[in-house]
Amino acid sequence: MMSLTRTSLEALDRIDPLSQIRALFELPDGVIYMDGNSLGARPKAVTARVTEVVEREWGVGLIRSWNDAAWMEMPGRVGAKIGRLIGAEADSVMAADSTSVNLFKMLGVALSLRPDRNVIVSERGNFPTDLYIAEGLAALLARGHELRLVEPGAVEHAIDERTAVVMLTHVNYHTGAMYDMAAITARAHAMGALALWDLAHSAGAVAVDLAGCAADLAVGCGYKFLNGGPGAPAFLYVAPRHQAAARYPLTGWLGHAAPFAFETSYRPAPGIHRAIVGTPPVISLAALEVGVDIALQAPMEAVRAKSLRQTAVFSELVAQECAGFDLHQITPADPAHRGSQISLAHPHAYEIMQALIARGLIGDFRAPDVLRFGVTPLYLRFADLWDGVQILKSVLQTQEWRDPRFAVRRRVT
């Protein structure tokens, strides 16, 4: 295999069909940003759009803008756009609430659809909030539900006649490993169970086909690969075949069939509209919509192809430039099982990451020992990968990570 060089990677940038999209983002000089799987970069157009909402729609239109600026339609409008990115049917996605709240709602729906079953199957290494939500809902319901946690390779075997729902994150936050959504969903259905997918590390970065896979329910995040800004609204998906029978554990006024009738008792709105709980966060949804609109400019096939090539290049560069420094890649090498990140294990991962960030290479640390590097094809260049690995190599060679200031644990890692 020929060695990679900066020149060869610059050549890839020149033929990159997504290269023009980078100009739509605000990226600081001197920074190589590889943490878009935790917080996406800011689209330049967000400033003007949020200013328009604040100054004209809110400032001048005041309460009239719920009608005149179509604020009330935003959850459905933005949700429909996200639906195009994740292969969802029409009228099956809403943008609302946080990922955790949406997971609570979707898990509640799943358990209500399978009242004679009491097992929730999930991965032991799933994102903790997903497991906490499942534990909390099971305790609240007090009907003997069991959260069955297994290793990734044992998921399909763990699904049996007691399983109500299989709850998995499509791309694991820690390792970057990606499940075969179609196969696991099919196994769940064969056993009479439902499949609930967390797309937090998938939407906007890897190809997702919820309808094609016959997925039942899904949730996802707005501030990672969708670039919606810190704390951006999340989204949820309910397959059309389940919408009429879905019973939600949270029934808010905006999910009512006639919210402005102000009736005493709840009557569910039709279809996916009953998934809404409270008043839409208009400013946040406006920012998210800008990010989603940019994502829709890029064919998902091209995004995935670039993601796979960039993760492969980054992996090869680490092997080529950083051999002998006790780095171990835990992200699968097989493209079919790899999301849009590379995770490297090292005994001093926290200190190394702080040193990298100080040098302008921004990734993040995940306990206990993982350096996590996200690949966002919309704005990450191939040459950035070379420059980033050179910084990593330098930090390891000089051992500058041993500086005591890099050992100080901050609240957000």
C-alpha cells in the first residue's frame, strides 16, 4: 500500500463533490474540527435566520406570528425535512423536545403496543441516557418490565417471545460501530417484537432507510450531524401503521385534536401530530431548519461515500504516522459496520485529547480511555485529516500531554 501524503489528500479535496458545502459553515481559522458528532459547526445562515425570527417575526409580528410566520407548523415542517434524510414516510416525523424526552415517549408507545410482553432488549454499551430512560419508565409503570442488556453480538439471540421492543442506537456513540438495522428489525418482527432506533449518531451522516427497513419507531438528535446548534430540538418517528393505535405516556395540549378548544379531557390529534407535547421552541427550530436545509443539499449517497473514505483515510494515517504509541482503534474496520467516526483507545486518552484541543485539533474524550474523532463530510477536508494526524503524532512524540494542566478534569469532556 502506498503511503498517504498531504499532496495526495489535497488531490481528493479537489475532486470532492461536496467541497462547496464547507463554505456554508463558520469554521475558525487554525482549528481542525472533528467533533461534529457531538456538536455540529454553525451554519453561516443561522445568524440571519435567527435575527429575522427575533427582530421581525417576534419583535414586530409579536403573537401574530404564530399564524403569519407559520410558527405552529414548524415541528411538522422541519420534521418532514428530516424525514427525507432518514428514509421516513410522509407525515411520520416531528421535530420536538429532546432526544431523551422523545425516547421516553417512543418507548412508552412501544410498550403500550405490546402490553402482553415485558422485556426491553438493548445493548450494554448503549448511550447511558437511553438506558436511564428505560429504567425510569419501567419503574414508573411498575408492571414488571425488564431491561435486558446484552453485548452487541448477542442482540439478535436475546430477542424472544417475551420481548416487547428492541431499543438500540444505530451507531454506537463510544465505538462508532453500526448495527444492521434491516436485519435486527426483521428479527424483532419475526419474534413479534418492535424495533426502536436512536439515530443520534446516524441522521445526516450515514444512510438510513426507516421505511425500507420497516422500522417501527425512532428518535434522533438535532445538534450533531444536523448542525442545529447546542441543545437543538430532537426528532421522533412513528411508522404510519402504528400511528392510530399509539398511546403516548405524555399527552400535552398541542397533541390534542383541537388545542385551542381548551377542552378539559384529552382527545388525541390524528396521526403523528399527537406526538407533540408542548409549545414549539421557535428560535431553536429556526436554527435547526437551516442546518437541515444544508444537509438536504448533499445527496446522502455522496455523504456516506465521503464519510467512509475519510474514516478509512484517518485510520490509515494513524497507523502510518502514529505506530508504536499504544493507540488501539475500537471502531470497526468493516465499512458496513462503521458509522462516521473513529475511536482510538489509549490509557491516557483524556490528557492526550486536552493537548490536541490546545493545539487546534478538536475531538472529544469518552470514558474510560477513548479519543473520539467525528467525521462530518459536509465540512471536513481530506487535508484536514493529514494535518490532524500530524498534530496527534507531535503530541505523542513530545509527550506534551503530560503537562499537568491537561490532567484537570472539566465538567464536559
